[in-house]
Amino acid sequence: MASDKWSLKGRKLSICNCDYGCPCEFNARPTNGDCEGLDVGVIDQGHFGSVLLDGVRFASVYRWPGPLHEGKGEAQTILDESASVEQRNALLEIFSGKHSAPGTIFPILGAVIEKEHETLVRPITFEVDIPGGRAKGAIADLLNAVVEPIRNPVTGAEHRVAIDLPRGWEFRRAEVVAGTAKSDAGIKLNLSGKHAFVCEFAYGPDGLL
């Protein structure tokens, strides 16, 4: 399968092991030195050539021993079982980075990941309220992720904060929230009260749309 005509528009949650704010977003080293986390999302509108990708849900789990740019990472992709074989293959082609310009999200990730765990096909549930700063994604017996607004430590009131990246390669704006996640996939995770965000995304062969 080959096509340089594709697009993905959707929403996702992302949780990592950094403290709120994630130094990586500011070109600093990760809070704990390493980087691990997960994404869960849905494609609201998308295609790869003639293959429509609307409604396909996905998840990924990842780990790097240091900051992303130093490489040596590992990752695992999980695709929803409701997607057709053609849709799964199309999405994996996009994720491979072979149909994207250098310096865009999928070639960047491909350059810093040296180990790809087996792609899994499982039932994925995903709900998200970006303005409300809430989302949850789950894969039975394999992965669970929940994000909610950060709370003021004195009053308990919701604390809203966002990151704007005019030249970002993953998103332009994301709502920063608190995340809890557990993964029993190929990469094990157990995170609580860590940096997370919810955002809309829109990608094409030349990067963010």
C-alpha cells in the first residue's frame, strides 16, 4: 500500500511520567530523566488514499531511557478491533512515517524509536471533553487511562492551564490536566497524578494542518 495523500483529524489524551507542565514541551529534560507514557484517541475524520478512517480508535504506549531526541525508545501500537483490516493497515502505513515529510510527527517518532512491540488489536473505548479537561480510554485487561482537571491544593477548585506551541509538531494547543494510567501491554506503566493533556490534532503529509 502506498499513498502520499492522507489526513487525520481527531482528539486524544496523552499521559506521561513527568510533573505537570512536562519539561519536554520547553526543550528541557524530562522530570525523572526518562520518558514513558501513553496516548489514546479517535480519528473523527481521516483517509489514506481511498481508505476512510473515520471513527477508528487507537492507543500507543511508549518509553525512552532519556529525552526523546536521544533516541533508543520503544513503543507499541494498539488498534480498535472494530476497524477493518484495510483501515488498520492504512493507519500503520501513516504511523510508519513513510508517507510524511521529514521533520513531521511520524518521521520524528520513527527516528527515535528503535524497538516496535507487536501491534495489538483489541476493543478500545474512548471518551473526551476537551473544554472540560476530562477524558478516559480503556482496553479491557490491558490498559486504563483517566484524565481530569488539576485541582488547587488549598480550595480543591479546578485549575485550568494550557500549552500553546505555535511551531509544535504534535499539537498547537493542549489543555493540561492530571492523568492516571496503568498499562499491562508490552510496555508496563503505573502512573498517578502526572502530566497529561487533551487536544485536537490534524495531520497530513506535510505535518500539522
